[in-house]
Amino acid sequence: MPNEATRHAMRLIKSETKNPILQVRDPALAEKFKMKPGTFYCYYKPSYINGFGQFVGQSIDFPYL
């Protein structure tokens, strides 16, 4: 069972984002991904803007990002 601080943090994250929240509760899975307890991780979808793409002279679909 998560402690009180973790529950408050999860409530805050849920209220601030429109994206789904994933909580890893399986110790084996957390160990496989080298996740630490009490640390929050963020995943983002790679794109030309935050990746390695060269977008000079190309049309960028900003709403898609």
C-alpha cells in the first residue's frame, strides 16, 4: 500500500494531466526497468522536435506533437 505522500502526489498528477497515469506495483517489473520507489517517471512520444530529425524546409504538424 502506498504511503500518504505517494497518494497525494498521485492525486496531484491526475488532476494536472489529461494523460493516463501508470503505477508500477510489480517489484520484478520495476527492477527490470531500473525504477526506484518514490521516484516518478515520465514517458514522451519521440518526434522530430524532441528527437534527431532535421526539420529545416519541412512542414511540422505541431498539433500532432
